[in-house]
Amino acid sequence: MDGFGTDCHATTVGFTVLTINPRGDDGTVGSGPSAPVLELRHVAKSFGHVVALRAVEMRVYSGEILALVGDNGAGKSTIVKILAGVYQPDDGEIRVRGTVVRRMNPRMAGLSGISTVFQDLGLVETLDVATNMYLGQPLTRFGIFAKRAAMYRGAAITLRDLQVRVPSVRIPVAELSGGQRQSVAVARAILVDHPIVLMDEPTAALGVRETRQVGKIIDNLKDMGKAVVIVSHDLEFVLEHADRVQAMRLGSVRGVRRRRDFNREEIVGLITGLVAGDDPSQARGDHLEVRS
Amino acid sequence: MKERLASPEGVPAREAKRAQSAPIAAGSDVAEVALPATAIAWHEKAKGSASLAVFAVIVAFTLVGFTRSDQFYNYLTWSNILTTGSFTGIVACFEGLLMIGGGLDLSVGSAFLAGVMSGTALSYHGWNDFVAFGAAAGIGAGIGLVNGLIVNYGHIASFITTLGTMFAIEAIVVTLTGGQPIGPLSASFTRVGDGSIGPVPIMLLYMVGIALCAHVVLEYTTLGTQIRAIGGNREAASATGVNTQRLSTILYVLCGLFAALAGVLQASYLGAGDPTLGASLNLQAIAAAIIGGVSMYGSIGTVIGIVLGSVLLSVLTTGLILMRINPGMQDFVVGVVLIMAAGADRMRRQRMIRVSRARQIEIDEGAAT
């Protein structure tokens, strides 16, 4: 750990408070060094009759990588989209550095220091690489004119620092390979230098080498003291890079494990439901009544 | 490797070559990486430029015209062609901008007509020109606002919404004016759109000025980038904090505003308000934009292309008359040009996909070896 790692935090995830946390973490949010930089409390979200999230809790600290794992429909991507301000939660609250963010939207997420790499990448295919990287955070002259040359340069330097190779930052994203698009999407999230980075399936479209490269980038982000949330199907990747793993199933949190407690079989069990969750009531959402 | 790229995956050799010309291996272990800001060569840009193609067609058609009709040597012919093209051009600029932003407005002809009739009616009844032009533009903006609000906040498809407003506005205008032309108009009113500065028709200057503004906005401002972004991937644009609904609504407002302004300028040019004006403009504006390289799928297109598309339409319609081609066949020619332009748009997009695929194969092979 680099002084920022999770091991220095004597806290764990909120919903386990009443049942399994013997150390008496009271779940309160303070302003001390161990306070979570990003927190979800009782967040629920439905799409029509489909319940995507029920009373989900999540905490992320600076300088750590939290991985959300789960099967399709577990609600991982929904969490990312809520944090990015794309979806509004039906219930619950989002706290950034202890402050409740009442109405999260993409702009607010940016102002709160959250940047996101979406699973569908969120790139505009017809725009060039540099313009995509600066979309939503353009360099401007007099506030309205785009400083294109500076953006081309900045994009090129960022990509070079990440050791990502694209033929040119001036070609449209539509002409890139899957891995290159992924790299551009990751580079865009890094370009802003926000303290919180969310990544939805960062390795989905990638080959072995490209996956290793993205892993390196994620580790770098952690070393820079950023809080990183990754959503991934790739359990090997997750176990290699994450400091904590939060297992989700059918819209509920089934358990959170720290690096030293990683047990592949148990995590797979939590994901598939073969291993009972830490708090069975979580699945029904009735722990809400238990909590104060 | 070249052979494999060229044949079984169905990637033609030239795309493979294009992908290879700057070899890449995303996430390679190479520590030293070249600065990937390489400029695109001018001939690569020119190859994909719709404006250049349209310009070439205009030149070619004109050259043929010189051999077929003496009228092509006449200054008045060109003054007429460029003035007619200017009216279409002003409307098409903002129709095109809207299409680049992923919208569509079929009601520009009606907004144009509303501009014609409201401007002339006010001028006829003694209001000063400033009020007449301002009110016409304001009415156009109002029509655009209604379109924009219904499409973006009412979530009704732009095609249907603007088709509806097209009929509705035309009906209102015809009812209010009784379908009668308005005129004659004061000399000061007609001076605005008629005449020329030196040999250059004043309408052409208006159009160039307006188009220049649109060009600067689209190419040099962050707003222009946002317009392309909402046309290319609305969700992605929204996720980066662009207020997509508001921006799209603004584009509808501009579209209506400049359509009506072009209308009142044409009334000024003609010296009367004719309720039959603008009928063909709906499709002409869209055709000019597409001929000029605006993509039907949004995001792609330039103002220069749109202006050249408008001029080409005007050159074709006037030129074919001068060449004594059967008037019935004029629309045929315009139709063929339109479909060819749409085909070019599709080919452009297909090429992007092929280049991407060639690149993917190369990376896969690089990882395998």
C-alpha cells in the first residue's frame, strides 16, 4: 500500500454495520482522513416494474480501487450511471466528501470531481480523438472559442503518457479499433484529473495486452491518490487490481471483501447466490427498518 | 499479413493500407511512443471533402453551360443565380446546422412564408422597416421555438412535429392574408433586399455574412463541437454535461428565425408579399444541405458545403432552363444529384467502419505474434 491503501482505513461498508462488523464502525461520515470520498446510502432505482437497485450502500476512499462485481442485471452499471448523473436515484442519497449531492446530473458529477468511463464508452464516433477527450471540458479562448491546437497537443500528451497509441488525435473515433476506443475513453476520464474515477467494464473490448495496459493505468490512478470504482465481469482482472470487491446480485449488495480476504470461490458464490450474502435481509430491502 | 488483410475478412487492401500507414498497437509495451498528433495530409482531407466535390460539379456544369448557351456569359444570369441561391443558402445554413445537430425541420418553407407575409403586411400598413424585419424574424424564431419545444421536451419525432407545423402555419398565414398578395411596398423596404454593391448582388453579401457567422460557430467554437456531439451521440453529449434539449431547441429557433428573415428579404427583393412563396423551400433547403455533405445521420457537414449545395441547386435549375432542357427533366436531375450525395454520405461512413475493422485485425495479429 502506498500510504493511501485501504488497509489504513478501519471502516467497511455501511450496510454490514448492524450485523457483521464487530469493530463497531458506526457508519458516520466525518471529515477525517478515513472518511469515504464517495458514498451511496440506501440508493434504490427502478425502471418501470424492473427493480435495478434496492437500498444499495457503497463507499469508496481516496487511493483505493473498489470493484463492483456481479452478473448481468446485478445493478453495477446502474450504480455507475447514477453516480455519473445519467440516472436519478428513486431513493437514497449520494455523498461526495461527506456532502449530500441533492440533484446529481452529468455537470454536477463533473463539478463534484467525478469522471466516468462508460461501458458504451460515451464517445461521439464522428468527432476526432482529441475533441472526444475534451468533450465536456474544452479548452477555450474567451470562453467560447475552442483552442483546437492546444487540445490536440494535450490529448496527444495524455495518450503518450498512458502509452496509448493511436494513428493521430485528429482522426474520427469511428476509425479506431475497439481497444483504441477504450483507451481514448479512459484517457478522457484521466484528462480532467478528477479525484474520483468510475469505470464501467474498462476491459470489455480488449485483448490480453491491452487489458494489462488498462490495469497499469488503473493502478497508476490509485497511486495518484484517486478513488477508483471499476465495474467488471473479468474476475481475474478485478482480483489482481482491486483493493476491495463489492459483490452484487439482483440489485442488492451481497458482500464486500478486502484484498487480504479475497477468495475467488466465495466471491463467485456471492455473485451467483450459492453463498449466502452477508446480510440476507439486504435482498429484501427490509434492513432499512433496522437501520437508524 | 497484407494478404490476409486484403482477402478473407473482406477488408479491401486500401483500408488495410490506410490502417497500416500509421502502425499502432494500443497498449503496447513499447516505452517510447511517438507523439500521436500527426496532421492529416491535405490530399486525405480533400478525398473526403463534399464541398470540393460539389464545387467541382458546379465548375463542370458551368463549363458545359458555356458551350451550350450564350446566356452563361451574361452578368445578369449570374446575378440571378447567386441571388436565388442566396435565399436558399440562408435557410439551408441553419437547416443544415440543425441536421448536423441531429434535428430536422420541414417547416422552414412555412416559416419563410410567415416572414414574407408578416414583414410585408407591417410595411404595407406603415410600420417602419426595422419593425417589419424584426417582427418577421421574431415570428420565425417563435415558430422555431414551438418546433424545438415539441421535439425536445414533448419527445415527438422532428419529422412529424415539423410536418405538422408546416401545415398549420401555412393555414394560418393563408387565412390571415386571405391568400392575396400584399403590395406595393415602400421604396425603403424594397431597397433592403434589392440592388448590389458594385457588381455583387446585395443578397449574396447577406448570405455570405450569415453563412460566415454560422461557419465560425460550427468550426471554431465549443458550441459548434457540442452541436456535432448531440448530432453524433446525444447520450454521450448529455453525459459530458451538454444540455442537449436546450441546445437542440436553440437550433430550431435559429432555423425558424433565419427562414423567416430570408422570407422577408425575398419579399423586399421582389417588392411584394406573395403567399405562394416558400412552398418548394422545405425540401430545397434539406436537399442543399445533403448535397453539400451534411449527413442524414447528423454530426457531419460544413457550412461551406451547404452554401455550395445551395448554389449548385440554383445553378442547375437556372442552367438547365438556359440549356433548353425540358423543364420536366430539371427535377429529375436535382433528384439524381440528391441521391448521389446521400450515397456519398453513406460511403463515407462505411469507409470509417472498414478502416476500424482493418485496424482491429492488425492489432489482433500483432498480439498473436
